[in-house]
Amino acid sequence: MKHLTWLLLICLLPGYSFCDELKPFTSDGCSAFPDGTLEENTLWLACCEEHDRAYWQGGTYQQRLDADKQLKQCVAALGKPKTAMLMLAGVRVGGSPAFPTTFRWGYGWSYPRGYAELTEDELQQVNKLTQP
């Protein structure tokens, strides 16, 4: 019983992500940004959904920066470089793991998560939930 108490205590302490369980993937599209133009209302939605997959699983600061740059490249490739720059600015400011939002970096994990390399167990959870 004594060991169980210690294990529960460790799991409840903030920063111990190895006790956390990844929630199923969800996407709200481009969050507080339109999913496309008035003429093509879902033009860059697929870019945002792919970006959401990266944000859902979280990881290191560099992984977040890479995901944000990939979003910018995806939208720019659709012929919208100015929109891409605006979106990049928005996700860099609004996607911080410090905010308790549904679109923060690592939102698939319990808050607060922060930046952290995914453990082997966490990677297995990601793989299990991303299998078709």
C-alpha cells in the first residue's frame, strides 16, 4: 500500500508526463483563423489539420518551430504567402504550451505539459492513436 501511495503521488505531480495518457486526436481546423478564403472556404484547412496533429502530440521547442514553419510553407504553396506569414505569427504567439487552451502545443496531454521530448511510452501512445 505504501508503494501505491508513492506511485500515485508521483503521477499527480506536475511535470511527470510518463503517467499521462494521450487523448484521441481532435482538430478545430485553423482555430481562431479562417480555414480558407471567401471563394475557397477550406483552401488551407488540410495544412491546419496537419499542423494540429503536430500540436496534439507535442514534443520539443524545435519540433514546434518546425511544425509552425511547415504550416507556413503549406499555406504559401497554395499561393497565399502573406496569409502564411500572418498564420505563422499567430501560431507562434498563440500556440504556446503555457496557455491552457485547446490548441496549445501538446494539447493531447494534460495541462501543463510544456516542451519535452516524448518518451518511448508516449511515442507508442501516439502511434496507437494515429493508426488507421
